[in-house]
Amino acid sequence: MQREIFEAEHDQYRETVREFLARYATPHQQQWESDGIIDKYLYVDAAKFGVIGFSVPEEFGGGGVAGDFRYNAIVAEELARASSGGPAFTLQNDVLAPYMLELTNDEQKARWLPAFASGELVVAVAMTEPGAGSDLQGIRTSAHRDGDDWVLTGSKTFISSGIHADLVIVVARTDPDAKASAAFTLLGVERGMPGFTRGRNLEKLGMHSQDTAELTFDQVRVPSANVIGEVGKGFLHLMRNLPMERLSIAVTAVASCRTLLDMTLEYVKSRKAFGTAIGSFQANKFELATLETEVDLAQVYVDRCITALNAGTLDGTDAAKAKWWTTELQQRLIYTCQQLHGGYGFMMEYPIAKAYADARIQTIYGGSTQIMKEIIGRSLGL
Ligand SMILES: Cc1cc2nc3c(=O)[nH]c(=O)nc-3n(C[C@H](O)[C@H](O)[C@H](O)COP(=O)(O)OP(=O)(O)OC[C@H]3O[C@@H](n4cnc5c(N)ncnc54)[C@H](O)[C@@H]3O)c2cc1C
């Protein structure tokens, strides 16, 4: 089905992103997969092409294109199309940019935004801990005030860009007695601060070229100038940004589905068994027809969410619906497409095999399917 949300300037931008990935990412993909990390300089190149940093105001060296999530969606879609899971561009654009643009004060903007726009400052957000993931109210990393500093102690795990990050937005409990809405503060921990250490780059099932790390904070003195947003309001700041993060994951899911389905259609037309193309067996044809229908329907819903986000009307429930349904579709679709590839679907040189491993995290991070259904259930008064 024809998509209707994009205009000529978006199509042009898509060409730029596609060309950038073809030249700067795809040739290095294999190497980055075995290294377990991408070349950090890719962020600087990406910023030059406007693939990241486009939402930062021009006065700080960014592209000045804020409030149009269609640009964000194009980056996510082209990364999925290129099967490029390493560059954490959606993390920078869709998850971190809102913190950096909307929660920072003027002094922080002047200090951080120019490097964020140029790709020299890679940012991460650290919520999850060994003992607290879905239930963020269980966060134990804490900070107490000492003079003009906050003294931060605790550990985080599964942090995307945890190795590359120059600035980590850490969620810390700053009031042990308050309820969640007043208990947490976001602290900007910078590379090199004494007491801040990174663990190993974690070995994962998929997304091998994206660094994911454990982070430890041992009495790190974080100046109060690095408090991001308001003291005690960290939980509310997180909640505000989650719909956009979840929509970003849904955009990736649908784009990945479209790419892999098209790839599989090509395959089943050329692969023969019992004297005929395997796609012409009715059982396979019907499975593919079902998936084709589901991907189209998912795309329409996600496009509608993009329009709503731009209009400021996307609520957490609709974003949760988009996130769980599209990422679960992605799992089902990959399973079927892999099955249709036969033994070749098990070989890493076939993109469907890599997609199988890379996609598994989609129903877990950014809030699991169960948590999405919990949110939807609550909206139903249950
Ligand atoms: C590759 C990767 C990258 C990540 N990047 C980041 C990052 O950059 N920053 C960050 O802070 N975190 C990050 N995470 C962490 C991720 O968000 C968490 O793993 C996720 O939120 C789930 O938390 P958990 O792993 O502690 O699982 P748990 O919370 O222990 O959940 C385990 C299971 O219990 C289920 N469950 C939990 N509560 C309920 C409930 N109420 N009802 C029904 N079922 C429930 C869950 O759905 C899940 O199936 C990343 C994780 C991975 C693997």
C-alpha cells in the first residue's frame, strides 16, 4: 500500500541516508560484527550527512529540524533496510535528543549541544540495573548531595552505547523516602569522571556490532551543573520520552518486516522444489499473503502514530500498542521467512539468519511486550 506521510524533502533525505549507509556502514558491517563494536568516528561522519544531529538547533551546529519525526523514521527505516544494527543512530535521534534538547538548561545546551550535533559527543541513558529492569521503581543506584556535588554510587547494566558514550544520563534515586514521582534525578556523568568505570562489552545473541555495557559508579562526584531536568523529577522525565522511544522501535520493526518479506518473496520465486517455485505451493503462498497483509496494516498504524507524534497527540497507550504488536509481528515474520529459506536460513551469510538474532531483543527492550500490555490494560481500567 502506498504510504502517504512523506513529502518531497523526506524522499530526498531518504536518498541521502541510504547513500550514507551504503558508503560508510555497509562495507564495514562484517568487521564491526566481529569487533563487537562500530568505529566511533561513524557518528561524526553521520552528523556531516545530517543522519544524526538534525534536530539540534542551528545555533548549536545542528540541522534545526525539530518536531518532525518523519526524519527520525527515515533513519530507522534505512538502518533496518541495510540490516545495520550497529550504529546506534536511533538511540541518539529518538531517545537521547529529547533529553538533550528539552531537559537541558542554557548553560548545558552551550556546553553539550555543539558536540552532540557534530557526533563527537555520544550519549547513553542508563536506567536498567542488575536488579531492576521492567520495574524501574526498584532502582538502587543512588546519589546524595554533598556541597555543590551529587555523590553517585551504584551500577547499571545492558546500556546501549555503554562503551562509546561520552555522556551517560544516569537515573539515580536522590530521595530514599519519596514515591517514584519525586524520588529520582537524571545525572549527566561524563567520560573520565573519577569513580566511573565501564565493564566489558557484553556478548549478545545478536546486534553484535552495537556496544552494550555494564557501568559502575563508585562515589562519582557529579556537579549539580550536570543535573538534567529537575531534581526529583527523573521518573516523570523518563515517562515523557518513552512513547517516542517505543514508536522508534515499532518503526524499525515494520521496516525490518518489509525488507525481509520482500527478500523472502524473491527467494521463494526462484527456489524450486518438486519441479516448481516453493512460493507457488498454496501453503506458502497463504502464509506470505497473510504476512503481506499484516505488514501493510502495521505500516498504516505506525504511520498514523508518526503523524500523531508530530501533532503532539501520541499517548503512551497507542505507542505501547505499536511497540508490542509490530515487534511480535517481526518475530513471527522472521520465523516464517527463515523457514521458507530452508537450510540457507540457518546460514549467517543469509541476512535472514542475522535478522533472526538481531530482532530477538525487540520485544524486550524499551519495555517488554508484557509491560506494553500492562499499560494498555491499565488504560482499559483493568
Ligand atoms: C541489547 C540491550 C540493550 C539495552 N539498552 C538499554 C539502555 O540503553 N538503557 C537501559 O536503561 N536499559 C537498556 N536495556 C535494558 C532493557 O530495557 C531491559 O532488559 C528490559 O526493560 C527488561 O528488563 P529486565 O531485563 O530486567 O527483565 P525483567 O524486568 O526482569 O523481566 C523479565 C520478564 O518478566 C516479565 N515481567 C516483568 N514485569 C512483569 C509484569 N508486571 N507482568 C508480566 N510480566 C512481567 C518481562 O516482560 C520479562 O519477560 C537493554 C537491554 C538489552 C538486552
